[in-house]
Amino acid sequence: MTVMLRPQALTGHTRRDYRILIGGQWVDGAEGRTLERLSPAHGVVVSRYVAATKIDAERAIAAARTAFDTGPWPRMTASDRSRLLLKAADMIEARRDELALLDVLESGKPITQAKGELGGAIDIWRYAAALARDLHGESYNTLGDGTMGVVLRDPIGVVSVITPWNFPFLILSQKLPFALAAGCTAVVKPSEMTSASTLVLGEILMEAGIPTGVVNIITGTGPDAGATMTSHPDVDMISFTGSTLVGKLTMSSAAQTLKKVSLELGGKNPQIVFPDANLEEFTDAAVFGAYFNAGECCNAGSRLILHKSIADDVVARIVELSKSVKVGDPLNPDTQVGAIITPQHLGKITGYVDGATGAGANVTLGGTTLDLGMGQFMAPTVLTQVRPEMAVAREEVFGPVLSVLTFETLDEAVGIANAIDYGLSAGVWSASMDNCLQVGRRVRAGTIWMNTFMDGASELPFGGYRQSGLGRELGRHAVEDYTESKTLNMHIGPRTAWWMPR
């Protein structure tokens, strides 16, 4: 039986009202409309935001455009930008507990997990600060006596940064510091459900000394505010994380002005397990990969592809360990799985489970919502007898639901892994490095974990194949993504005339 930690009523926390950041000033929205955010675990209003509109988005873009075209940020030395980013990282660290709490109250994620995410985000800011000083171009002095070539890396300009609700501060930190390190200016729109930590970051960046207009933050819905950020001609690049459907709409909008687009989208990530795998270690990784962040994670290991000879044993191990997973109050440090983001999303998750059972799958564990007195929660769920053509095996459920499939040969396993539209990440478990490398080379995904799952580091690129997105975040080339290459072709000495008199 699932271990449940019932949420307690929030005490000592009052709702905070936020404004938007445009041109270095905290201002109200042009139309005066607001949005309220209910805590998904506690059912009370914890935040109130400006419901920004097209007018607000245009004001923010204009401020970012002015800051890029005439302000000091793109013209600073890399060492000066790096110094300010490092200062911001120190200030984020000083307010780490506050930022983590805001993410918990708005997203429902466990407090212990949120604090871990803040630690990862701080490391990313410091890594981006280091990359700022390493950004460089190329030179070519081998083009002949009369020619010298230099390739510059210019900041691309104004960047629209649009982030989702599942990792509010962490995903923003995978984008914004790299754009700033390159010398870009930005307009940021967090999800309307989890905007608080992003707005507090705005306070931090202003206090750190980031110049006026370099970072602008607006809140509101995609149709009201985000659409302008993807279509406006003064925006040079879009960095978006979210669903594949909205990613496609973003790309279509950006195409009208041929903006550069970086997209980190959905995933349906497999873990392939061979008979010689360390099953004790795998079981822990499988449970973690399925239920981390309540499964509301693009990297979730939601598909297990098990060798038939070990499938029953592995499922029994996973079910037994899943029963000890602690679900409930995200403010309890012992909680491992928190609340589901909205009642509507909880209904979507249970709809996938119902559809799978209707198609012949078996609910081996869970499959139901949990009544904990307040908020919305889902029991950790294991589905067996799942076939590759089922929706639950092909589509992103975004909940704590694990689908189990089986295989007999390596070729069959790779075929199942690749037989979907996504290609974000995958895992392979085997004592044979030959098995691991064959799967790693043949599975079409941006990250392949071998005998581990959902590990990461600021130095390692992250992104997907196919409908999991375009481009890569993190890694040593992340700053370059926010630049344009410019060639300076220099002629030395007298030039040979094209028109020669006869």
C-alpha cells in the first residue's frame, strides 16, 4: 500500500501579490487583470500575478530591444558579464530556501527535491558565467598572402524565454544565464501556474547589477502574452520548453519572421533491461525515473522494456518498492511524490490509465487518485501487459504511471524504443558493455544513460531528437546557441581589378 503523508493546512504563509518587470521597473499590467494560483497540495491561493497582454509583451520587447541596441550589456567585456552572473549565483544561493518554497507551493513538488533543483540551478549559473569568458571566434591566416579571415561570435539579440510549470527555476536556469553570458537581452515568460520564483529572480538580477532592460519578466497565459513573444519582429530568438504541440505552434509563429528557435519538448523515455543487469540497482532507478516530480517530467522513464526472461521478477521488485514510496504533503521533508499540478491534469493521467485498461493492459499497482483531505494526488501506478501500439506506451502521460513492455532480442528492444515520435532520452541496463553501446548507438535519443538513469551535469548537453525538440541546452556550446557567426574577410595589399583595360 502507498505510504501517504497527509497535507497540513498552510500556516504562517500569506498570499503574495506580484507585478511584472519591464525596463528595470516593477509595473502593473496595461489592462489591470490578474491571475491567482492555488497550491495544488493545499488548495489555497498562494500567489496573485499580473495577467499580461499583448500590450505588456510589446513594452517588454521594446525595453529589451533598446537595452540590446543602445545599452551597455552586449558591449561589456566577458569578464564583467561573468562577474555579474557569479554575483547573481551567490544571491540565488542566499535565497535558496525561499525560492524552493515558492516552487513547492505553486507546483506541488516535494521540498527536498525543490532544494536539490535549486542547488543544480546555482551550479548552472556559475557554469554559464565561466563560459562567458570562453566564448570566442576563429581566425584563418592560411588563405593566401592577400587574405585574412576572422569569424566573430556576436550575441543574437533579443531572446524570448518561455518556461513550463514542472521545473520553474531549474529550466529557466538552463536558458537565461547562457543568453546573458553571450550578451543577449531577454523577455521571460514563466508558466502562469508557477511564476513566483522567476519574479524573485528578477529582484535578484536587479540587485546584482544587471543593467536596465536586459531582463524583463511578464506573467500571463500563452495566448495573451506568449503569442506576441513568438511573433514580434523585434525578437531575434525563441527558447521554449513545453509540450510538443505548443512547440510546433511556436515554431510556426517564429517562421513568419525566420527567428532562430530552440525547443525542448516532450519525451516518452524507455529503459531497456537485459537479463545480466544489476536488478537491485535498476529497480531503484526505475521507481525514481517513473515517480520523480510525480512523473511530471519530460525525462521520466515511463516505458520499461524488459527482457521476457526477467520481466515477472523485475515487475515484482518494482511493485514492492513502489509500495514504500511516500506520497503527500510536499512540505514534509520525507515526501517523495507530491501533488499533481491541476485537477484537469490529474483527470488526463487517469484517462490514460483507463484507456490502457480498456485496451487490455493490467493495473498491477495503483491506478487511482488519492484522497488526502486536500489537494490532488495520484497513486504510483504500474501497468503490465502493455503493447507498443497503446497510447499509454506512445504518448506522454506526464504522471506517475509506469508502462511495462517486453522483448526477446536486442533488435526487438531497439525497435520498440524507436517506434514512437519522441527521442529525448533512454536508459540501458546490462553488465555487457557491448549491449550498452549497441543500444546507445542505435536508439535515437539525445541522452542515453547506461546503468543509471536521469543523472546529469551542467557540462553535458541536453535535448532531443525528432519531436522532442531542436537544439541543445547546457554543455560548453550552450552560450554559442545564443550567438550569430559573422565573417570578416580582410584583403591585404593591392587588389587585382576585375575590369582590366585592353
